[in-house]
Amino acid sequence: MYGQPGIPWDFYLLTFFHALFVIPVHIVLFRWRAKEGYTSFYAKDVYVAKD
């Protein structure tokens, strides 16, 4: 696994699980920020799209 050239599999697994953890956190954060009245266009866009 580690002797081959290229990107090792643990990098893919780390990226995959990191994405699984980070994406829901950002969705909740954007929804909360939009609900609190922040003027971020991206936050309001995500909030409207989810609801």
C-alpha cells in the first residue's frame, strides 16, 4: 500500500470521512447564520434552498 507511487488509500479515507463530518456542520452553520440575520449571500442561499 505504501510502496506504490501515487496517493495512498489512507489519504482518500481521511478526505472522505473529513467531508462526511464537515459538510453537515457547515450546512447547520449556514442555516443558523442565515436565521440569525447575517447578510452573507451564500448563507441565505443555502438557507432558502434547504427550506
